[in-house]
Amino acid sequence: MQKVFAGLLFSIGFVFLTVTVASVTTKNPTEKDKSAALGGIILGVPPFAGGAWIIWRLKKKQEELGKENNRELETTFLQLIQANKGEVTAINFAITTKLSLEESKQYLDKKATELNANFNVDEDGRISYQFFI
């Protein structure tokens, strides 16, 4: 809903600012053109700025949620490897974190590279990650 409102404010502001630009760029602007330009600025800047502020606030909120999710994921990862003596599989991690299996594999591959973990493949072809704790 906020995105729609921000888009609406942007659109309204854009229309008025377009009038301003059109009025200012005419050859030999009249008093009416100057008045239209001033009105366009007065009526265009506040909604445009309001839309920008809403979008900025939504982006900041999204970044904060992303950081919080990363912290929770990191904590879950550390708890899981501690509980299993450093060994974890992608499916166990996916179940615990509610990530998709592919996302779990990507996360564990990244962590394995960062932490110099070993990969173990059993006779059925299942891969487990061995982290040294």
C-alpha cells in the first residue's frame, strides 16, 4: 500500500514539475509562464519529496529486516554445527532454517569456503559439511 501511495505522490509531483519545466523553457516567458512555473514548483516538490521519503524509508526498513534475517540465519547455523559436532547436511539446514534446499546448499557452500570446512560424501552420494569447531 505504501508503494502505491509513493508512486501516486511521485506521479503527481512529476506532472507539476513537468509543467514547471515546460513553462521555464519557453522562449520569452510571460508573467503567466513564470506564475505557472512557480505554481508547478510549489505544487510539485512536496508530493515528489514525500514519495521519495516513503521509498527511502521502505528501503531502510527492508535493509534492517535483511540484516536481522542474516543474524538469525548465522545464529541457527552456529547452533546447528555446535549441536552436531561440526557436521551438517544441506537438508538438515534447510529444515531447520526453512530455506529451500538450493538456498541451503548455497549458504553452506559459502560458509564452507569461508571457514575451510571439509566435504564428506557417503556411499549414497549425500554430501555433508564438516566444520571445525
